[in-house]
Amino acid sequence: MSDAKSTGHEKTKSPALFLGLIATCVVLAIVALVLCVKIRGVDAKLADSQKQLAQAKSDGSQAQAELDKAKSTAADLQVQLTAAKAKEDDLQAQLDLSKDAAKQLQDKLDKAKAQAVEQQAELDKAKAQVADLQAQVNQATAGSVQLLSQLDQAKIQSMDLQARLQKAESDLTQLQPMLLKVRHMPVTTSLEKAHWGEGFTLHVTNLSQQPITVNITINGPGGTRRQSNVIGAGATLNVDKLLAGNQVAIASDGCDPVDVDVK
């Protein structure tokens, strides 16, 4: 009888256990499904994060490359700026020299203009004389045919004089650049007696803003000595071993010579 009760209890217990197992499996399946969905979501987010990270790395690499390129460009620009400043300083120095040369040329031009004014006055006087002669010839034409012929000849002479006058004006225009070149040699000289002995030293200083070539001839009892030198702008040439009684001649193309007696 006891066995019968156990068997009946087991039969009653088996369906409940089976239903519990099924419920557990269903719950586990649901949990597994939920976890699978969450894992897929996490995987998707992880993949998206990795994609963003790769894009960020690519953008960072590109930004670094652009930064390196910008640094290189900045260095090149700095070098160019330094060169430009040096060139600007050199151009400023050249401009200062040009201004000094322009002032000298302006002084010479003013002198040439003054000479041209004097020549123009003489020309006006000559024109007035020609006009007076022309008036006299016009009055003479009323007298006779011979005077008319003389008037025609005077007109021809007047035209010839006019042509000569125009040629003289043209020649003056062409000679003006040559007149600008005619100048005294831009140098100063000074003698210095040697501290020991009886010798002298001649100092020749270039006052021009341009180098000048000089040919120096030294005449004296001991014979003739010659030398050719280039004196830089503002520089001084020393001619030593000179003796009392020497005569020094300094010459340069386009300039009047300078003579110095050593005594």
C-alpha cells in the first residue's frame, strides 16, 4: 500500500516538474534572446565606435600632415621674409646713393640750365637782329625790283640762318649730356711729412659716391714714376716715398688733371 502511494505521488509530481522545466527553458530562451539582441546592439555600437575611431585617426593623421605642411610653409615664408628684409635694406642703401647722385646731377643740371638761359638770350638777340634786317628788306622791296631780288636773297639767307639756328639748338641739346660730364676731378689732396726721415706721403681722397680710376705720374730728380689705382667711393689712396721737389700729376678720364708740388 505504501508503494502504491509513492507511485501515485510520483505520477502527480512528474507533470509539475515537466512544466517547471519547460517554464525554465522558456525563461532561459527569453533571457538568451534578450542577451543576443543586446549583444548585437553592443556589437553594432562597437563597430560604429571602431569606425568613428578609424575616421578620427585618419582625420588626425591628415590634420598632422597639414600641420607639418603648415610648419614647413611657415619656415619657408620666414626664410623669404628674411631675404626680403635684407633686399629691402640693400635697396634702401642704393636709394640713398641714388638720391646723392641725383642731387649732384640736379646741381649740374641747374648750372647747364643757367648756361642755356644765357645762350637763349643771345639767340633771342640774334633773332631780333634778323627780324630787324627782315623789316629793312621789306621796306627796300618798295623801291625797286633789284631791292626785291635782294630781299629774296635776304629771305634765303634768313631761312639759312633759321636752319643754322635750329641746327645750333639741336647741337646744344646733343652737347648738353657732354656738358654734364665736364667737371673737376672729385678728389682732395694733402701732404704728410714722414715722422722719420725727409719723405712725404700724399693722401688722395675720393669725394664721389662712385669709384674713380686715377693715373699718377711722379716727376723728380730721381726720374719718373707712374702708377694707376682705383679709389673707392669715399676712400683715400696713399702715395708714399715722395721727396721734396717732386711734382705729382693726378689724371682721370673726363676730368681736369690735378698737380701737386711736394715741398
